[in-house]
Amino acid sequence: MKYRFTISFLTLVLSFSSCTDLLNPEPVNLITNDQVLKDANSARVVLTSAYRDLASLGAPKIIAGDLTADNLIHNGTFTQYREISSKDMSASNGSASALWGVIYSMSYIVSFLNEGLPAIDIPQGDFDQITGEASFLRAYAYFVGAYTFGGLPIVTTTDVDENKKIPRATLEETLDFIESDLLYALDKIPEESFNSGLATNGAVKALMARYYLYRENWTEAEKYATEVIDGNGVKEYILEEDYEDVVSDFSTESILEIVYSANDNPGTSTNFSINNLFVGRREIIPSSEMVLALQNDGGSRNIVIEFDGINARGADNGWTIVRYGPFDNIQLFRLAEMYIIRAEARAQQNNISGSNSSESDINIIRQRAGVPLIQGTSKNQMLAAIENERRMEFCFEGHRWYDLIRTGRAKTVMDEFTSNWTEKDELWPIPLREIINNTSLKDAQNPGY
Amino acid sequence: MNKNLLSLFSCLFFMSVLVQAQDNEVQISGKIIDSDGAPIPGVNIYIQNTSTGTISEFDGNYNLTIPENSQIVVFSYIGFLTIEEPINNRSVINITMTEDTKQLEELIVTGYSSQSKADVIGSISSLDPAVIKDMPITGLDQALQGQVSGVSVTQSSGTPGGGIMVRVRGNSSISSSNRPLYIVDGIPVRDGGLSTRSFGGQNDNALSTINPNDIESIEILKDASAKAIYGSRAANGVVIITTKRGKAGAPTTFNIDVQRGIIDPTNTIEVLNAKELLALQREAMINAGEDPDGAGIPGVTDAVDTKWQEEVMRQAIVQQYQLSTRGGSEKTQFYLSGAYREEEGVMLNNDFKRATLVANIDHKATSRLSFGLNVNLARTKNNRVKGDNFLDGVYNAALTSLPYYQPYDEEGNLFAPGDAGYAGFPNFNPVGQAIEPRFDTYATKMLGGLYAKYEIIPNLYFTTKFNMDYTSTIEDQFEPSTSAIGGFLQSVGQQGYGIYSTTESSTLLNNNVLTYNTSIGDVHSIGGLLGTEFISRTSRSGSTVGILFPSDDFTYLTSSGLILDGSSFLINSGLISFFGEVNYKYKSKYLAKVTARYDGSSRFGEDRKFGFFPAFSLGWRVTEEDFLQGISWLDDFKIRASYGLTGNERIGNFQYLATWGATTAYNGIPAVGPATLGNPNLGWEQTTEMDIGTDIAFYAGRIQVVFDYYYNVTNDLLLSEALPFTTGFGSVLGNLGEVTNEGVEFTLTTVNIDKELNWTSQFNISRNKNIIQQLATDEPQFSGYSTFTNNTHIVSPGKPLGTFWGLKYLGVDPGTGDAIYYDKNNDGKLTADDGTFIGDAQPDFFGGFTNTFSYKGFDASLFFQFSYGNEMINFGNTTLLNSGEDIENNQSREALKRWQKEGDIASIPKYEFGNTFNNRFSSRFVEDASYLRLKNLTIGYSLNGEILSKLRLNKLRIYASGTNIWTLTNYTGADPEVNSLDGSTTAQGLDLYTFPQVRTILFGLNLGF
């Protein structure tokens, strides 16, 4: 009888010990690597997280394209924007590491799909569509990266040990890699796809037009721009008549835009949306030069800024960018750009005036903007007009700095804007954390940083 | 300590019943009583130098069969002086035992058992709650401040119910929790914050749900010998709290405690008035070569001169009412208590309310079986206000708000964000930010347990416990359109912003412990325990955010036009443990103890699921040696040493798995993205601890000294190994780093005068030297707030945690008025590479000094608390003393010491609008934050015997108590005892507009009948 308690004690211990559940609880909201890819649907869900990275690329790309140049100035408290604005970027700049990080976070997902999809049972159509979109997304991210940082490490696997010491490729190699991704995507993504929230055949061509423009391959640039403008029998994209409609979501001329919803921008999160930076905090405001240029433009394109005297104090000119509403999408490609790309390609090929010329392309856009039409007289006059046209038409869409660099005009324009501009500002620094943690990048920092 | 437990533990000394065969035996019997005539059960009775013995019955009677020629019978009982009585052929021997007044015989709760203080060879500090009972203490963690050596306690701010940082023997972890394990009545209780939202760095505090006035004793386990029984959870120290229980055979008593007092801030920051600020701003403009009028700065006027700090602060009230009763028969004892506390914050709209209920019941069913329960219920409501690193906070905005604006317009309405007539972003009306939003946190706590204890064979006990700690938190928040978030941010819709979130956490625990104690003669004592424990933890949470409310009259999400950010979540975790302990004592002289615990945790990786945590300790009571017997003034002299391993299991859940998780949907399509890289070897952080200490008592216990030296090495620290982003991940977790803590602790307790006037003192002082030995890589990590040179704090090998990083400020150039910084790399330029070590938050030493006096009915106590050598980043001054970098903020009066004209020898650089150079983060913002504080002064008076009995009372005491009444410090911020990033280990010693400690003056009444 004395041992009754001992026995029941032991029974208790044993019954609990069998509860190994206690040591192996199931996580919620998390799945392990091997559970991720099962079928077409799960592959699509994984691909969507690459679109999430695209969404994270939206704001930093606008910052890079406009704040590094002469369109925007800093007016707030964050060091990272102040540095870019004063052309005093340090390698530890938060915007640089955010943009860099997104490129490779997306790259990992694309590699994961490329490695995993062949092993699962999935219809060929879905396979092509998903890998095609994935290749496009990677091409776009690397494109932005290559012109922001220069040659990039090219990551094509999920092997952590390999990728943590991967060296930088040259700019040429990086651009070739982008081209191969684009050609793959062009081949795989079917023609009949119209959703401007996702990578479509039109989006691939639009990026190719931009890609060849940047690479100064004028015939290819013109070719792809024309394909997008003319469409495949049917015109897929139609110019809006009113510039005001251009800046709203899903306009008829939108080729690809990053779709945001209220869930993306609660406004109190630390990952500030572009609206919060421009309007909520007024962390970044238009430069006085940009304001003047927009006012002098004369047409309807100055609707993207607004003045409020209450803000005008000290260095603050009182102007606010109202281009992006609280949950507005960010347009990556729209038809107007195809016309201006073609105009530039045609000017470079000395097709200056007349029908189907640089002049006619530019005037389509100027007419819509309500500004006086121009006459093409010379290649140089036309190129100068195009530079100005791009600044007006695409202000606060993240193009300006890239345009000035690729056309070699940066030094002339920027020296006029600020005395702080130096040659180093033609590229952003490779993030310090990459240099520190990747031995192959030890001596690979961009000059001047 | 109640008698029930005393009698239980007297059995530790019960001899094995080995009756030797003897030819002639006789019987002796008798009754054992104490000096009051009450019977003493459980007295250990044996014949000297034999193993023949017994223990006294419940009524104090005993019977013992002894050999006829026996000479001396020994009576011993914990807390009483041992009696060696010659038998002289008597058959009835009645004994009156007298209590041993030496404190050495106190029982110390050591975790799963308890032990006589004389036999303790681990480092355990006890805190008598009597010393804190008159103070307006909200939570039990606050009670530890300045009272216990080796334990550093910092209140993060003066906000009621706010976060408190407790560190036992330093910081042993870099990335995981450094909070000690709190065990209340055997239940590991939730610590840290209750709310899921940190308000600009400040948290609330889960331990504020336990009423300190219900606590009977607090023990802090500090070395491996004491802690190893808690294995993988013990590395940060263990705080064992025992609540009050009933007393056997004592008359039922009732106690009424009332406290009521007023609260004021200890300090305010002197800022500029309107005239001074406007003049300064105009000067800054002129220095920048700009026209002040063109820049929109009003002319110098004091037409409006708002004292913003006064606008958001008030004199607050604290009150607490408690009714408790305790008593019981020999079989059943109880303690019941109900209390209500209401503590207003000094900031408008900030207060903390708590209702608590405690019921503890013990019952002895048979001579072998006893059982009982303890229940602790609490409900708290905390009205929080935003602060610190929130632009839309209250106290911070009151410091920085421009004095030439006012909170109300001409019609008496509060200015809302964006209103004409009020400063634009980043300024928000602090009065509106205090009054308009609703940040209510409701917590419900249920702490309960059942136990049963059974004596299987004499001296072998089996105890089983089923315990639960349940905490539910509801956060009910609304920021109307008249507030910053709800009304200003376009992205939020400018029509209100509401959050409703709930969190529920529970810990279910079962433990089963066998204890056995025996003595072999009076030479060898052996005791030990063996146990298992199962802990299942669950945390469930949900949160919903709504925007676009029809108007500010509709403040609940039901009315919101758009619901977003809905979430729900569940985490389970568990711990399975086996533990044991063996104590050995040889002739009360030599003591040894071996402890071990084997823990399996769901948080550990597949390849490292179980950890083993052993400890060994030795003690030598030198006073028991013959060569010290002649020295009558030396009561006790004990030397002890311990060595062992402990762990830190709080490394997060599922960190070892390679996982993918759902991310926000894109374009209406759900998304699953990579979450973490896995590491199947991920395990606990392990601390190897060594301690050498001594306990000395002289002159009948009037002088007591405790001294300890320790050296702890914590390795396998959980750290993120930074990965280049090219891997697709920012980092992977591993057990990588190493930190050491080395220190000395000294406590001196004296009875200075013991006459009609009684004066006792307790002084304790501690030093802890914390050094980071190793990180994941040679590269330092950064923490805190971002600065020109990376961040305010650096985690660097060779330095302590909480080390500051920035430029070294060399002063002001008298010629130009510009700041001069140390050009570390001598390249002629000032860049981020010139960052250097500019101080740290670790004190050289800290401690407390308490004096208590009593004379006739009067009593008084004076409690000083100090910290020396710790530095603080006055980070608020990067805005409040910003050399004109911007003109959006008011400036501290220190700005009047700025450089103004060539030749000025000044400590503050010139004010020049837009000049960031002069305001770069540097040692200019690092200050000595040493302080000596009169933490508490209490004066009381108790009525004496005759009047009391006429009033049919047994106690009536009134008292006045002041807290934080005087502070000596060179720190120029509001308070040297704050931390803007509550709970942060790497970013300690940061003051970013942190609300200072408060001064409380209260009156109290204790009534007993």
C-alpha cells in the first residue's frame, strides 16, 4: 500500500513522457522548405512573394531616380535621405541597402522556383508562365540594380555557402545576364495577357525597349517600343487624353504598375510608403528648380505638386508632391515612355522630323500634356528636348538620375544644381554590410566611397 | 514562515529508525513546549552518539525506547536552541525549548525545497518585504531596487505600470532576454511587457499585475549552486516569491492597509521662453546667411509664451486599499486578501488601476497527507500615453514644442494637426496628443495552483503540483481625427485610427518531486530530491486595425469604414525536465551539494533537443571547528564555493527551422515568402558560473557580513551571423558569441543600537564587470538610434554591453564657433570612419543603504540608493540643443551658453540654421549619470498596548512616506535613472525625452484586529 503513490507517480511521469508533442509543437503561419512547392497554385503563391519584393522596390527606385538628381530635396529627419539629397552618401546608407537587399531577396525566390519547379508535377503552360514572370521580375530588379550600383553579383542558385562569397560581375556581364532573362521571359509569357499589375508580354517588351535604349542599341529600342505601341494586331495600351488620368491607378496606358492596397501602407509602419515620405512627413519635397520647371512647362503636368504657405519656412519651399495618394500604385512602365524612347532612338538614328519621326513621337506626348508642339531641327536640339520631356513627363517616377547618367549629361546639369556633386555620385555605394560580410567584395566598392 | 512548513522540514533531521537490539531497554516520555507554553511538534529527539531517536507528536508529546545505560538525550528543532539533557535515570523528561534568536536558523526557500540558512552554500539573497511595505511600489520587481547586492534594477521611466530592467549579476545575453526567471509560489510567471505596442521605446510591465503587499518572502538565487535546479532557464538568475499563507493555531487576524498620496515629477527640463527662442532662431538664420523675416520666423515677442511641460503635467494621486485576513486551525490555514490600487500618471490622461485578490489555503488531511491551493487574481487597466521616440508623443513633444504656439485656440478648442495657427509637421499639439487618443490596456491575470504532499515512508515525501499562469491582455486604442495618426497622416485616411488587439498567454505546469532526508547519528546528514517537470506554454494573439470612422464620436472598429491589418497568431512551446539534488553535511562543519537538471525544450534544434546543467558546491562552517570554539563573539563563519552550468532557453520559437511564411498579398493574390534560414544545431545559451563567498556573523548576530566573488562565462550566445544579402537572407541565427561577467558583492547588516532606541542598518554594494569576449565575426554590431557614425551603441568585443559610439567632441573653435571633433584616422576629413568609443552605461558600482530606527511607538526608515560611474546619452539634446540644425523645436536653456561671437570660449557650438556638422552625434551628448538618491523616507507611529486593547485592536500604525525625494547627480537631463529603449540590452543608457521618475508623498494607515 505504501507504494501506491510511487506507482501512480511513475504512471504520471510515463504518461507525460509520451507527450512528445510538448517538445515538437507545430508552428503556425510557417512551413518548412520542403513543404513549399507542391503544385501550380503553390508555385504561384511563391512567385507572388517575388512581386512583394517588386513592391518593396517601388519607393527606393523613385528615391534613387529623383532624389539623387535635381528633382527632389530632403526636408525631414532621416539621415538616409539627407545624405542622398546633399550628395554625401555613405556606404551604410539605408536606402542603398534596402534597394540592394530587395534585388537579392527576389533573386533567391526566382532561384528557388527554378530549382524546385522541374521536380514537381505541373502543367507546361503554368511552368512557362511562372518561370517567365520570374525571369522578367529578376531582369527588372537587376536592371535597376545595374544602373544604380554598377556590375552586380549574379546569383542563380539558392546555395547559401556559394552566394555568401559571390563576386561582382562586370557591368557588361550583368547586362548580358539581364538580356538573357528578358529573352527567356519574352519567349515564355504568352502574348495575350493584359493585367498591368503582373508581368505581361507587353511589360517584357517595354523593359526591353528601355534596356536597349540604355545600351544605346537604337534599332532594337525602336523595334520594341514600336511593338508595344502598335500592339499585337489590337492596341493593348491607349494614351490617356488627360495627364490627370495618367497618374491614377490602372490607366489605359499603364503597361506595368506595382499594385498597393491599404494593407501595404498603414502609415504607421517603419517601412514608409512613398505617400508618407512625400505628403505625410514631407520628408522629401520637390526642389525649387523642379517646381519652377513644372510651372514653366505650362501644361497640365504641374498637377503633381501643390503649394501651402504654412509649410514655407527656412529651407522649405512650401511645395508638396501630390503625385501619389495614400495607397496609389507606382507605375513602372506606361505607353508615354514608349513614345519618348522611340523618339530618342529615332533622333539618334537621325530620323528627326516628319511623320513617324522623333518629332512626331514627342509631339504626341506634348499635345496630351497641353504644351506647345516642337519642331525638330537637329539631332542635338531634339535630344535636348527629349531630356526635358522626360524630366517633365516622368517627374517623381524615378527616371531623372538614370537618364542624366546614361546620356553623360549628369556633370553639366548637376554642377549647376549643387556644388556637392562629384563623379562618385554617378553610382550609389555598394552597401557596407555586403562589403563586410562577403569577402569577395572586399575591394569591390564603387570609387569614391 | 508558517509552522506547517517548519514542522515539515524538521523531518529533514529525523533519524532513521534503526533500533539496535539491546538486552535492557527503558522507556522515556515527556512533552516539549516553547517559552509560551505551546507544544512543539516535530522536535528531533535522539540519544547522543547513537542512531536511536524519534520525533515529537503533534501535541508535543514523545515516547522513546532507549538502552538502559543511555546518558544524554538531545532535543533539536529548527529555529530553537538545541538542548542536551542528562537522563539521570528519569523516565519522564519535559522540556521547554527556547527560540534561537540568531537569524542563522531562518529557512530559505531554495526552489523546489527549502533549507536552513546555516546550511545554504549557494549564493542566495533574501529580501524581507517588510522593508518595502511602506513604499508606493507597483510591482514586485520594483521592490528589489537597492535592497539586494548583485541585483541592479532600473525603472525605465516614471510612467505608472511601466517597464523595469532587473539584472542579476550583469547582462549575460546579447540578443536574448536578460530578465531573471520569476517563480511565484512555484509558478514561472510571465515577465516583460503586457502590451504588444512599445510606445516610442517604453513598454508596460506584466509583473505589475502582482500586488507586492501579498508577498511573504523574496529570494534571489544568484550562483550556479542555487540556480542549476532551474537548468536552462536559470542563467539570468531566479527570483523566488512566496505569497503569504495562513498560520496554524494562530488567532484569525484582519489587516487593513490604506495608502494615499500625491505624485509630482522629480524634475523638469529648463527650456527657452518665446522671446529667447525667437532671438535664437533669428540668430541661427543670420549665421546661415539668410534673412529671418524671409524665412517666416515671427519677430521677437512674448505675446504667446506657453510653458508646455506645465500644460501636459499635473499633480497626480496614488491610492491603495487592502483588506487581508490570515489564520487557521492546526488542520486548515488560510490567507485571504483583496486590494485596489489607483495610480495616476503625472502626464495627463495617464493612469494605472489594479484590483487583486489572493486566496491561499492549506489543509492537513492526515498525518501524512496535506494539500492546498493558491489563487492570485488580478485585473489591471493602464491608460497609456505615447512618449519618447514618437513625434506625436506627449512629454517629448512638450519639451520640443515651440513656446510661441498655444494648445487652445481663441474659442478654447484644442489645435488639431494641420490647423492653421499651429506649427506644422513635425510639431503636434502635446496637449491634444495626451487628451484625445485612447490607449487602454486591460490585463487579467490568473495565477493558481494545487498541491498535494504525502509522506510515503518516514522522511520520504512525494509532492505534486499543478499550476497555471494565465494572462490576457486587451488593447483598446483609438486615435481620433484630432490626433496625429488619426488626423494628420493621409495614408491613414485622416478619419481616425483604431486598433483592437488581444493576447492570451498561459503556462501550465506539473511537477512531481520526491524528497528524502536522513541523519546517521549526529555526524552525517544526507538529503536530496528528485523530480520531473512539464511545462506547456501557449500564446494566442489577434489584432485588428480600422480606419475611416464616420466621426470622432465613433471610436470602435464596428464603426470603421475600412478594416485592415487583421491578424491572429498562435505559438506553443514546451519544456520537459528531470532534476535532482543531493545535500550532504558532516557534523554541521562540512557541507556539499550536487544539483543537476536535464531540460528538453521545443525551442532547441533537432540535433540539440536536451541540455544538461549540473552544479557542485562546497561549504565549510569554520566556527564549528574546535579551534574556534573559544571565540565567543564570532557566531558564524562560513566559506562556500560553487561551480556549475546554467542556460538561457529564451531564444525564440522555431528559430532552428528553415521556414517560409505568409506575407502580405499582392494584387489580391496571397503570397508565401522565405522567413528564416534554418539551423538544426540551435540551442540554449550556456553560462559557466563560479562563485566564492563567505557569511560571517559577530556579536550575537549584531554584525553580519556577506561577501561574494563570481566569474561567469556565457557562451553559445544566440547571435545573428550577418549574411550578405546575396544569399537572399540578411542573417542566420547561431550559437556564436561569448560574454563574461565578473563581480564582487558585499552586504553589511548591523544592529547599531538595541535598546529602547533600536537602530539597524543594511548596506550593500556591488560591482559587475561585463565584457563581450566574442561575436559572430570580428565586426562589431550596432544598436540604438542611427547617427552620423552609424548608431548610438556598439556591440564590440572587449567592451561591455551598452557601449556608446560616436564622434569625440573636443569643444568649440573660439574663432568660428564650430564644433571640433577628433579626426581619428587623421585624414583631414570628418567622416563616419571617425567614430570611436565614447562611454558606456555600465556602473562601476551600485547599491543601497537602509537605516531603520524605532523608539517606543515611533519608527523611521531612510533608504538611499546609488549608482556610480554609469554614463547616459542625453539623446534628446540632439534636438533640444541642436545648434540650429532645424528651427522646428524649442531649445534647452543650455543653448544660452552657445558661442555667439569671435573669441567666445563656449561649450555649445554656434547656432547656424541647417548646419548639421555642429550637431553630429558626439561625446557632447554623453554625460555622467551617477546618482545618489534618497529613494525613500518613512516615519511612522504605532499605538501601544493599552490603548490598542481598549480599541480592540492589535495594531494601529500611521505613517508618512516619501519616495524619490532627493537626488544628487550631475546629469542635466530630467532624470539619471531612465532608459528610453526599455528592455534593451545593447542600447542601455539612452535618454530620449524619457519621462523622469516621480516623487511620491503618501500617508498610510495599518490597522490590525
